[in-house]
Amino acid sequence: MPSLICLTITAKTLTEAQRIADVNAPFVDLIELRADHLKKSEYASIKDFPKNVKTPCILTVRRKIDGGVFEGSETERLDLLSNLSAFAYVDLESDLTAPELEALAHKSGVMIIRSAHYFEPQEAKIVKTLDTISKNANEIPKLAFLPKDLTTVAETFVLSNELKAKDRIICVMGKLGGVSRILADRLGSYLTFTSPKELLENTSAIGHFDPKKLIDVYDFKNINSNTALCGVTGFPLNVTSSPEVHRNFYKAENRNAVMLPIPAENIEEALTFAETLKFKGLAVTIPHKEKLLNYLDEADEAVKTIGAANTVVFKEGKRIGYNTDWIGFTKALKRFLKIDSVQGKRVAILGSGGAAKAIAYALCKGKADVTIFARNIAKAKAIADKYGFTFAKLTDLTSDFDPDIIVQCTSVGLQGQSTTENDPIPQYEFTGKEALYDIIYKPEVTPIMARANNKGCLTENGLSMLIEQAREQNRLFFT
């Protein structure tokens, strides 16, 4: 049976919990009422909650040592748990000895979820304890743990296949564990936990998604053993629209595939993870585009020239690197400016990282007149020398340069607030004649874009480039 979607509700009142349950009912199979988050004044009405919602419910009263917020005595907590007969499930910790509750659950036909939580980083072998968590064969064992690293997460998928065939719940917590929430079915997990958007901050540390995103972006309900896996990796990977963009391609092509977010501090770990789970390929973003070259078996001409790759395809045991950024930029810029060629255009590139290298390559192919402006003058010079461009410090760019196009390739502006620190060229006075293309796409309008807009400049963010380079990645993954 496919994994179920459980909505964890951490509201302070039952009225709010009821509203959230009703709104999310179309997307979930189970509701977990986290009664430890409720106000004390709500305790007397806990029994009424399940009959007021249309979805089977789990009663959980989590202690602080298990990641909850319950502040009362253990006697008070057990008293709250005695409301379990109104629920379909009750969550009891593995170290809890409460024969009265267990007997009540058995008598009422309530399924016990027996849970163990580990908030100190663990190795994957902790998964083997799942077979020992339950107190009897009728309970569903649940293991929630923080992994040591991404390799631990990969090993968890391998070890989960060695467990006895029975209902179980596996939750790899934290940012690294996000993929375990999406691929719950591959772990043989009975369910995956989610949280509503308005309460995500209560569970963000353990890695919950909201259920609608789980379905719309990751197509959770249709993931099976035949689903092709792709990923996007970077660090910290706080902002990425790649899974959503690629999902649109899969839908249009009627393809059984999913793109997963894989945060990784080093690219080697991400590559090993992807190969362990048999990924088709990875989209690679900051800060791994240049380091990736050290781990490739083959690379295309663009990668070798640019010195950065944003795509790796796993094929016949090899890691093959590509750069689709320059293709995406070329298509996006021409559409943005409604032109067929950039030949002779005076262009200022801001930045000297992997994206700037790809864009310089694209503009060289297009025979534009380019100057690289960057904080790191040595990196700017290296790019400029390769293509016969000029270079200068970011602070040297003024309206006297008279650019036709400014291409913003730094990470400055990701925070969104309109401050001097979030504008890469605060000294530059826009004239209204230049066009600005900012490769950042979240926020939709960066501080530098807002300033250019105020002067009447034509501006666009990097979403169009993201879509076009992703389209090429999708082609590479599946050909």
C-alpha cells in the first residue's frame, strides 16, 4: 500500500485545528492532533475533535525530551492520553510503560504507534532498532532520528530494505531528511508527516513539508518503484524552484519522475547519495558548480571552456557533466529583449562565480562587447582574459560606462530588503536606457531591479533562465 500523508496540527485551539483539518482534508489521509500544543483550556474537549473531522486521527501528547512542548506532569500527560478511545491511533513513546492505556487502546480498537526519537545525530544502523521498538506485534513502530550526514540518509534507504516486512514509520529529521519525507514509499514507511503552511515554523526544524506542496510539486501520491529520480543539490539550498519547474515538464510529458531537493555541503556526498538511490541526474547550484569538475568522468565542451558545470547525468556507471546555464541564459535574454542577436551590445556582467562564467561564455558566442565587474578582481581578470573581454571592480561601474545590458550574477539581493548591502552596485545611477537582467528569481524583484524599475529600465529576473536551462537538463536526463 502506498504511504499515507499525515497532517500534523500544532494549533493552540481545537477551533483552529478543526479549520486547518477541513482546509487540508483533500490532501491528507490522516490527522495528527498534537495536543501538547493546545492551551490547557482546550483539554476538556479533546475527545470531540475526531468526530468533527472527516479524516482518521492520531492523538499525540509529546514530551519536551521527544521534541514536544508539553509542560505538565507525567500524570497530567497520561490523563490527556486517556482520551485515545475517540481516535483511530495513539502515539506512545517506546520508553512509556502504561498498561492501562494499552489495554484501553486494545479494547477500543485504537492502533498504537510506538515511537522513538533521537535528536542527536545518528548513524544509519539506528534503523535496525525498528524491529525492537514495538511492545507487541499489533503496534506500528516509529523511528524518528537526526542523521549524521547525507551519507547516513542514503544508507537508511539501503538498510530499510533489509527490515522485516511489516507496517513501520521512518522519519529522517532535519533538512537532510527532506528526501525521506518525499520518498516514504521507498523506505517502506506507513506514512509521512506534513504540516500546514501556517504552522510550518513549529516543525521546520524536523523537516516537514506542507501537504499541498508534497502532492503538487513532488507528486507524492504517484511515486512508486518505477518513478525516475532526479535531484537539485547545493548548499544551503534554502531557495530553489527546480523541483516545481521540472514537475511541469514531467506533467507535460506524462513522465513518472520526481526532482528532489538534496542539500549537501560538499558535492562528493551529493553525488554518492544520488548514485546510491540510482538517480538519473542532478541539477547543481551554488556553491558546487566549479568543484563538480573534479568528480566528473566526462564533460562537454561548454563545461571545459567555462570551468563550471550545473548538470551531471549518471549513465552507464559514469558521471557526465554539462553546463546548461549558458543555453538557458541565451534563450531567456533574447526573449526578454526581443532580439535575435547580442552582437555588438555593450554588456556589464556583475560577478565572477560559476553563473557569471557561463554567461560570459554565452555572450562571447554571441559576439557581445563585455566587461566583467567583480569584487574579486583576479577572478574577473581570469574570465575576461579567456574571452578577450575587459574587467574592473564592481565599484568602478558608473553610468559613464553606458551599458546596453547589465547582467546581475552575484548573490547580492537574495535577502530582498532594499538596503545598500543588498544592492551590488549602489553607486551606479540608472539612466533608463539600459536593460537589467538579474539571475536571482526569489525574490521576484530584487533591490537593484526595484531601483532600475524606478528609472524606467526594462528589467527581468532569472526565472526565465531557470526554466530554459532546466528544459535542457530535462532533455539530458531522459535521453
